[in-house]
Amino acid sequence: MSPTKKITQEEKIWAAISYLWILSLVALAARKNNDYVRFHANQGFLLFILSLFWWFPVLGWLLSIVVLVLVIIGILKSFQGEEWSLPFVASAAKKAGDWFVKTIKL
């Protein structure tokens, strides 16, 4: 994303929606050509995948708490117009989103 490009309110809303569990897939499909939304949708998609491990006792529950915190931060940052990368897994988020778009042929 160009540092001089102004992020519209619509883009911020789509980016925030992309952190809401399965809605990350909707954002990836609907706004796949928008770099700002795509950045956040990739991260939301990875968090969605990680949230599916909640049913593992203890470790899954702890992971769910971490995912919830990251979702809240992601939503706040997307509304602020920032591209905040997930700690430790940002590159995995990009790969996961790219894989989804390629696999589904969006």
C-alpha cells in the first residue's frame, strides 16, 4: 500500500469485518484487489483458522484467548487505518490468505 494513499471509511469497515471469524473469507472474496483490506483479511483468515483449535483442552483455550486479543487489536488498528502485522505470524497470514484466494480461484 502506498504511504500517501488515504484509506476510506469503507475500506476501514471491510478491514475490521475481516477479523470477525468466518467473515474474513467474505472480505477476501469481496475485496481481494484492495491491498489494505486484503492485508487485514489475510490476518483475519489466519486468526479464524487458529480459532478452530479452541476444543483442545488448555492449550486450545489459551490460544483462543490470544486470538481474541489479536482480533480486538486488529479491529482497532484497521479502524485507525494502520497495517499492523500480527506478531510472529504475519508472513504465515499472507501465505494463508494467498492460498485461500488461489485455491478457491477468486
